[in-house]
Amino acid sequence: EMAERALSSRTALFLSPCETAALSRAFDPVGPDLSSAIIFPLAVRESELGAVVFARRAGRAPFTSLDQRRGGILASQVAMAFENSRLYGELGERLRDLTAARDQLVQAEKLAVVAKLAGGVAHEINNPLAYVRANLESLIGYHATVSGVWRGARGVAALLRDGGGIGALGANAMAEKLVGSV
């Protein structure tokens, strides 16, 4: 409750003698009594981190405004140290996330380069193959024509061999044989 008051006010609170006595019983019920206590909020910007309590035992001088200033400086430095520690942890997490993202990007870029290289190699292989394929198709057509002429020529040769001479009927038969085979 006292720490909440210090945090909500964002200032150091001197505890009354009754509050100091209650604090003394809460921390050390069998130990010596406390003569005075002061609570400092531990807060940075909008973050409330907690509170720190300084107490003096009975028989010692109570806290002064100089103690309040010094304690305030110490409390703000402690709060900054906690905040820096938290921020350092967040920074480490973000650095790990960025490193993982960078590694994924590098891997993706490597895969893209390999894919581009493979595409280039495939293109270089396909270009000569397309040339060969086009010429093979022409050769297949030529082959069919030459085969037909060859069959016709063999037929004419057979007619000449079998008929012995070329008459009007033989010339017509040879022409039909040649034209029919093409």
C-alpha cells in the first residue's frame, strides 16, 4: 500500500512514525525498532517497476531532505539499470530475430540464384536441341520423298530388266510407277 502511494505520486514518501513502526514489525518482528523510513518509487517513463525502502534503526537520526535527494538519485539510477537490463534483453531478442530473418533471406537468394542458373543452363541446352529437332523433321520429310523415288527407281529398273526394251506401253508403265511411288 505504501509502495503504491509512492508509485502513484512518483515522489519519495517519508513514513510517519506509525507507518515506520508497522514497517518495522512487518520486516523484523523481533528485531530493533526503526526510527524513520522513506520509500522511493522505481519508475522509468511510464513503466512502474516497484519501490525501494530505506529505514533507520531506533537511536539514529531520522532521514533529512538531503537523504531524500540522495535516495532519489539512487532510486532513479536503480530504475534505469532495471530498464536498461530489460531493454538489453529485448535488443538481444530482436537481434536474434533479425539474424534469423537475414539467414532466411540469404537462403532464399541462394535458391533464386540456383534457379536462375538452372534456367540458363536449360535454355542453353534447349536451343541446340531445338535446332537439331527442326532439322530432323526436315530430314524425315526428305527421307520419305527419297524413299519413294528410290522405290520408283527400283520398280523402273525391274521393268527394264523384265521387259527388255521400252515401248509405248513400257514408257507409260514406268512413268506411272515413278509418279505413283512419289
